[in-house]
Amino acid sequence: MTGADDRHEEQGIPRGVRLGVDVGDVRVGLARSDLDGMIATPVETLDRESATRRVADEAAEAAARVIMVGLPRSLNGTEGRAAEKARAFVGELSVLLEGSGQDVEIRLLDERLTTVTAHQALHSAGRKGRKHRKVVDQVAAVMILQQALDIERSTGRRAGELVESISGRTPSTDQEDDG
């Protein structure tokens, strides 16, 4: 009989928690998956100034294997100021993770319209606009992570663009880029 660990290994994806991150100017949303990578759930909304430390701490606490960070692109696929900020966040996070000896993949996942979709979902659920601010980043992080989990299940490979560490090496669970 084949267990969940074996199924993931057969697909080339090690079992383990994944984190999802939505980087904003003021707030950062954080989400996490279950060990089998089936469903993403919200964790918290963080202040931007302390977010990299908190994400690194959550990765350590959860023994996360991968951190999926949303990469906001314009509709035509180009990267603007928001994408630069997400890449800067990833750079800071990479330094923290490597400095603490954590071997965690960081991947950037195209997140066009995720925040807009998160606002729409909250509005549809009856949440008023002002109340959105406290949770919209968490919802966006859940959407980013769930998209990555769905890609993993359908392709058997990690989603997004693998970010190399500052030392130039990639984590031991390195896989090819797959969208």
C-alpha cells in the first residue's frame, strides 16, 4: 500500500509545509499549507517592516520546505515597481534564511490580479471595504499558495521561478521552473 509520503515522492515533490506570501507596501499576507500540500490557510497579516523576520520564523516553526512569494506583474507580463518590491523582499528573506541555516526554497509566482480577486471575494462574502484591509493580504497569500499547490498536484512539479540564494546555490529540493 502506498502512503501519502510515497505519492509525493513519486511525483518528485517532497512532503512538507509550504508558505505563501503576498507582499504589499504596508502589509504582508502570510498563509501556509498542510503537510500534504492540499489546502492553503491564512496565518496572519504582518507589518511590512517586521515581515521578513516573521516569515523566516514561521518557516522555521513549520519546518517549511518552500516559500511562495507573489510576483505582481502587469497584465502584459512586464514587471514594475510592485515586482521590484517583491524581489527586494525575497532578497531580504533569502539573507535571513541563509543566515539562520534554513534550507528553504523561495519561489516567485505570478500573481496578476490576486489582490483584486481577494477584494472581490471578501466583498462577495459580505465584508465591508474598510474591514478588507485587515485580511485582504492574508486572502491574497492564500490565493497565491493555493495556485501553487494546484500546479504541484496537476504537474508533479513546483510552481514559479526558483530564487537562487545569495551564495548562488539552490536548496537541495531544487526542481526546474514550471510556471
